[in-house]
Amino acid sequence: MSHAPERLRTENLVDPVGLSAVSLRLSWWSGDDRPAEVQSGYQIQAATDVEQLAGEPDLWDSGKVAGDKSLGLAYGGELPAPGRGVFWRVRTYDSDGIASSWSEPASFFVATDLESSDARWICAPLSGNRLRSAAVPVFRRTFDIEGDVSHATLTLAAMGAVHVEINGQAVTDLAFAPGWSSFGSRLQSRMSSIGDLLASGRNAIAVFLSDGWYGGAVDGVSRQHYGERAMLKAELQVDSGLDREQHIVT
């Protein structure tokens, strides 16, 4: 029996969050270091959580598939609701048809579509002018979580730049998130996995919203090329083991 497959990737990323459902390709390294040994087949399983994956996978079981391919295989299972995770594992078969042990689970999260969300655009009654910026507003909200958090994601779009903290801890170390775009025709959103920042009971989220490239000086000289006032739109989804998910929106 060969070693379990390693280096599992989805779209060449490790446990990515916020993928498009249009293209989902899986890859792995066989882990078999025996001389002249090759992969003759594989089996992939996927489920909505790790416990389900170890039992009866509820999203996909490819069964044994003949072939030596291990790069860019299309995900063939069902997808849960946006914002929910897919946990998958793989085992391979050697040239004698003997199966390896199962790999460690990998995961990916499909992006939440803010266009179809209940979230709405919000802004502060502050704006600068073509020469000077306004003070940076802070949007803050407290919320309660029942049960123990298993998974949670935050999806946010901004006409401007944001810094987000949950319970006093930064969600990401990226500056000027979610990034520059041509705001007249395109808007970026960003999904982050935040389960480790939340706890049962009272929680708080704070968002610092600046003009960024939306209302700031894109050319380094003049401001407000796209708009006068920064805005944001966000949805926080929490799975705490209850019958329904919590959705907290702007």
C-alpha cells in the first residue's frame, strides 16, 4: 500500500475561501515514493463537514476511477449553499490496484453572491472634496451566537477600502482590501474564513471604511474620480451546529 496523497489543492490553492462555482478543479500529489511506481486510479469523496466525510459523504463519491491524472480534475459533486464549505479527500491506487490510505481532508468555500443577499449598501454621512478626505468612519455591531461555532465566513464588498476587526482581532493583514478595480464597471468582493475569531455568546464586528481608490486620489493628485462617499456591503454567515445558519448583514 502506498502512502496517502498529499498537497491537496483546489484551483491550485490550499483550502481556498470565496471561489467561483463556475470552475472547481482538484489536484494532489500521490505521495508514493516507491521507484517506478505509478498511480493507476483514484477515488474522491466530498461532504459538508469533516465528520460526514469520514462516514457517508453527502456531496460526492466518485468511486474508483481509472487513470494517472492528479492535476486539474473537475469537481463532480453537489455544492452546498454559498458560504458553506466543501470538505474533500482522495485516495489513489498503485500499479497493482492496491488502494492507499485516505488523505487528510482539504476544503474550499464557494463565494456568497452579495447581489442576491439581503445585505444593503451602507455609508456614513461624511464626505470630503476634490482636495481633502473626510474622517474615517467606524461601523460597529454586536451580535450573539448560540452554540459552538463550526464554520463562519464574512463576505464584503466596498466602494473604498476597509479594515475589519472581529472581537478586536484583524480579519486579514491586507491593506486597501478588497482592492482596486474600475469602479464604474466592476466591483470586487472578498470572502474570509472567520470561525476562529468568533465565540459562543456576545461578539462584535467593527469596520473602518476609508475613501480608498474609490473617492481618494487614484492619480496621486486629485480625488473622487469614481464617487464622493465610500460605501460597504457585507454578510456574515455562522454555522454553530443549530438547525439553521445565522446571517448577519449590513
